[in-house]
Amino acid sequence: MQRQSAMDFEQRLQKAIQRGQRRRDERVREAQTQAGDEGELRRLHSQFRLALSEHIEECMARLPNHFPGFQFETVFGERGWGAACSRDDLQMGPGGRRATQYSRLEITVRPLTEVRILEIGAKGTIRNKEAFLRSHYDRLEDVDLDHFLGLIDRWVLDYVEQYAADV
């Protein structure tokens, strides 16, 4: 009887080892799949980032042509990729006091994060007052590039209209 019990245990031991090995193999496959998906998401974000940052630069580079004094700059780094236009205006106040009026529009594509979204953000300041702060995002798998391009156009136009109304 004990011999049969030892054989039974040996079989159960072998099956447990096989189950453990299968679980390990599944984890390895999942990690490989996730790494592949991760690489694909990074590639997708880079592709969208390039297209959007180029469009942002094209739109923003036009502002100095219509509003002399604005300085165009390319933005890249931890904040994201895109462009900004800014200007400082010196204003004479009562009694000869000078005051600086700062205006700036910055639009960027934010860096890829753990959340796996494509996000754009805009911040507009007109004469030292925040005119607007906007952002939009979608999951990378759901991005409609034309929608993002349209938002960039609209944000630049909204800023320009507000700026023109204020000066």
C-alpha cells in the first residue's frame, strides 16, 4: 500500500512541476507580448508626435508675420515637443512708470507616460493674464490624427483672435 502511495505522490509531484513550468512559460509569453505591444505603442506615439509637432511649428511660425515683435521658438524636452511664440511689450504708465506686458502661446505634444495616451496641451497668456489653458488626449489605439490637427488649428486661431481683440 505504501508503495502505491509513493507512486501516486511521484505522479502528483511531476504534474505539479509541469503546471509550474506551464505557468512560467505563460508569464514569459505574456511579457514578450507586452514588450512587443509596448514597442508598438512607443512607435505609434513617436509617429503621432512627429506629425503633430511639425504642424504646431508650421502654425506658430506664422504668428510673427502677423504680429511683429513675437519671437518663435521650438520647444522640446521634458515638457514635450512643439513650439511657442512670445513677446514682451514695454508700456509707459502714469508718472513715467514702466511696466512689461508679457504674451505667449505654447502648444506641445506631451511625452509618453505609463497611461499610454497621446496628449497635446496649450497655454496662452495675453498681457500678463492667462488667456486659456487647454489639453486634449486619447488612448494611443483610438487616436484620430485629423481631430488633433484640427484642435491645434483652433487653439492657435482662438489665441490670435483674443490677442487681436486685446491690443
